[in-house]
Amino acid sequence: MSVPFNQRQLSKVQFVETARELHKHTYTYALKMPKRMHRYAAYRLMDLANDIYQNVVTANTVRPTTEYNVAFRYEHLIKAKGALESMNGLLSIWYNTKEIKYNSDNPWVEWGKLIRKERNLIIGVISSDRRSLDGTK
């Protein structure tokens, strides 16, 4: 029996899937940047996307059952969040310079949506971990 649409909730690991989507989107459009921008823009964006994805996957492998595990998971989630903020800053700078143009589609809006969604999911996971450690729901 299926759950009605209005009663569905996000998966507990949605933040990993969103990080994967952001990683894929970044690689797809970073490689389409003009060659002169690869050194300045594309490689930095791809490094940040790797950092986000790796930290989120590492954080997801740890169950927040003890204070140590929560601290370890928190550390990786904060690193991922920091890389998200760096990516957002770099994208806004390059968007405002108009140096990078795409012919057929506009990836800037999708980047913004994915970054915002991932940031909110990471914040939700951090607060959920704190609540579960405290024993409150």
C-alpha cells in the first residue's frame, strides 16, 4: 500500500542524493566552460563538489549513537557545508562577471537550487542528530 503524496517525507539520506546531484551537475557544466576558465573556475568548482560529496558520504557512514560519533559526523557535515558556501560564493562571483556563458541552457539557477536544498538538508541532519542524542524528538 502506498503512502498518500501529502503524507510523504524526505528520506533520511536525501542529503547524500542531493550531494550526488550537485556533483553531477557541477561536473557536467564545469567541463562546458571555456578552456581559458578551466584553471580558474572549472577545476575549483569540481574540487569543491568532490569535497561536498566525500564529506557527506563519510558523515552518512557514521551512526549518531554516541557523542563521539555525533561529533565526527558533525565535523564532516560542517566541512561539507563550508564547501557549499565556498561554491556558492565562487558561482556568484563568476555569474556577476558574465565571463562564463552557456549557449543552450542556464545552469546557474539549478546550481543555486541544489546548493540551497543541500544546505537545508545538512542543517536538518545536524539538528536531528542533536535531538536524537538528547533523546528528544
